[in-house]
Amino acid sequence: MKKEYVTYGIIGVVLGLALGFMVANRSSSGASASPQAGAGGRTQASVNSASNQPELPAGHPPIDPSNPVPARPLPADSGSSSMAATSQSEESTELPSLDPLPSSSREERAERKYKNIQMLRGLPSERIEKVMFAFKASLGVECTYCHIKDQFEKDDKPTKQVARKMIQMTRAANREIGGAGRVTCFTCHRGQPRPPG
């Protein structure tokens, strides 16, 4: 398969998603902005009205629209800052930039701290874990999907080779579309090891 076809396919998917979101947002904002009049000028009831209440699952407490229940407060940041950063990066599918540091930068580079860095050469060493956690969350897998436990530098698993090709493809797609958007692993994978087809 030619590289150009893959690039055009990715661009088509990204543009299709963007267009779909715009159309969906436009149609849903028009539908929810005000109650729509039905045939004969009658106003339809809100989906939240008591007369149109959906059937609730067994054991669900009754819903009283006149007495809303406030959401629980977010937990306080009781852990250390490094633990908070790790837990945030583990949950996030947002892929940090894969662009290498400029040659004038004095930050420690990944290849100086980690063994067998090939595709992520030139990245700051502290960004590597964030990138790996983004891969993990985007594919819904554990680290051992690509790595051998406690031997991360080994290339024994074919999934690690595929990951390197995916990094190349992602970089090429982002170069191609420029400022129009940003392709990440989650763009296609959506939390699954193989993109849904």
C-alpha cells in the first residue's frame, strides 16, 4: 500500500469526523435550543418532563425534577504532585507532542536516559512516560502489550514494531494536515488494540 493512500485515508477520516461533529452539533443545538412545535402548532413536551419520564433500571432511586441532587465535589489533591501527574497521564488519551527538541535545547533527551529509543529520539526524557501512558489509554492495553515486563528495551514483540510504524504514520498525518487538526492514537483506536473497522 502506498504511503500517499494511507495519508489520504487518514485525512479523509479526520475531515469526515470534523464534518460529522459540526453537523451533529448544529442539528442538536437547534433541537435543544427551544421546545419545537409539533404539527398544528402544539409544543412538544421536554424529554425531562414527568409525563415523558423514561423507564429507570431496577433499583434506581426515583427522580424528582423539582428537587435536583447536586454532584459530589471532586476529591482534594491529597497526594504528592508526582503521583497526581502520573495518575493524570495514565488516564489521558491526549498524546503529547512527538516532535523532537530543538538542537539548542539543554533538556535531557530520551535516548540518554532510556535504552533502545528509536522513534522518540530527541524528545525530553520526562515526556516519554506521558507518551507511553497515552498509547496505553488510547489502545486500552497494558504496557506488556508491546514490552517485555521489566525489559522495556527489548524488541521481541511484534506489537512494538507496529507501534513504531504507527508513530511514523501519526507524524506524517499531522505534517500533512498542518494546523487543521491533530491526529493521535485515539483518533482511530478509540480504546481498542485494533481500530474498529
